[in-house]
Amino acid sequence: MKLILGTAQFGLPYGVTRTDDHVDDTTLQSLLKQAAKAGIDMLDTSPAYGTSETRLGQFNAVHSFALQTKTFGGQFDLAPEQLEEQFSNSLRALQASEVESFLVHSVTQLKGTAGGSLIRCLQSLKDKGLAKRIGVSVYDADDIDTVLEMFRPDVIQLPISIADQRLVHSGHLEKLKKLDITTQARSVFLQGLLLTSPSELPPFFREASHMVQQLHENFSTPEEACMAFVGNSGLIDEVVFGVHTLQQLERITTSVVPGLKNFHWKSYALSDDLVDPRKW
């Protein structure tokens, strides 16, 4: 299972458990250096992540990491020429000539009248060698069904965690595996909520305090539990995770351990309302 460092925290305050500003220059440089030392060779970013792309360009990240970026998620009525412009802007900000992956940030962008043209535009970028892989970021099973009706992406980024097991039980992860589509997990820590002390959980998530307490009590660390679930499923190829301190990076990169395959994972699953950030 490949680890990918997410960079939303490099461009804006990200995560419901975080209150400070984005990562400063000194910390960012240290994080990139330590990530490379830990064997991480890919970064995930987006123009929606504030100054993340620009800062990665300034720190010459392209020389040490493969890069993945996306369309701007806030623009739902996206035309092909706008997609091309956004991609060019991302390359310029990253100071890169190509990226490893280019994803459509929201399936909503493919549902409009220009959806077919957007897919052809993605394929053109791949054919030109500007993006080695093309794909989509999804929220749920319906999104995956919509995408597969339209085209066969190289990679699908999707939410999954020990608390959010919906795509495991629906069979969609197994389906993607059979189609040889790379499954890229995000939100494996639910924006840090699963790593938070139960007494410090925000009001909307306190219903899950008992489950979070069990993560702390039944595993060496909650990071270990979260990574073990996605790793031992055998259905996830890549995991995107974000940090804003060196301590967090070390805890996560050292949390992948064998021997937890027979755990009762289903007992940790939470309701849809608790695991979908759109409902918080």
C-alpha cells in the first residue's frame, strides 16, 4: 500500500480538529525532507488548497516527488477550455512539466452537458504525456456508478476509514479492483477526528466518542488502527493523508504494522451522517 502525502495543510487551515494557520516555511521544508526519507514519493495537491501548489513549486517538490493535482472543486459548471486552463495554471504553479495524476475534483463536474468533452480533454492530456494517470475524486457509491457509466479512469480517490466502511460493504471497492482501477483512499482519519481524544471531540461528533475511545484502548495508537483497517482490506492501493507537524508524520508513517487482520472491524463502523463531511 503506497502512502501519499496530502498538502491541503500547506496552503490553508484544513481539518475540523485544527485551529492554527497553515504550515510555515520551515516546517513545510522539514516535512518534505522527512517524507522523502520515510519513502514517500508522491504528493497530492489541488488549486483549491489555497497556496499549496505555489509553495510546492517554490520548494522544488517536483525534483523529489511525483505530483497529483485536480480541477478546482468549487467550480461545478466546468468547460473543457477551463479544465485545460486550470491544468496549465497548476503546472505553472508547481513548476512542473507533467504530473503523475490529474483528477476531476467532483463528479458533479462530469454530470453537466460538457461531461463527455471533459473526459476527452482528460484523455488528451494523458495522450500528450502531461498526466500519466487521469481520474476522479468521489464521495460515495453513487458517484462511482456515475463515473463507471461514463469512462474507465486510471484512479479513483474515495473516502474510506475504519469508521466509514460503506464502500467495502457495498462491494464497490471489490468492483474497482476487478476493473484494475487504482483505489486511492482519503479521509482515513476523518480529518483528524479519529485521532482526537474523546473528551475533545467537537459537538457534532460526540456521538462517536465511545468508538474513538475503543480505538485508543484496543490498539497501540489510533493511527495504527486506522492504517491497519485500510491496509488489511486488500482493496486499497494508495492512501492520501495530511499532517502539519513532524510528530504527526512520524506517527503515521510508522503505524503500518502486520498482524491485525482478524480484528472485528465491523464493530467500528459509524453511521453515514457521522462519516460524511458534507453533513457536519
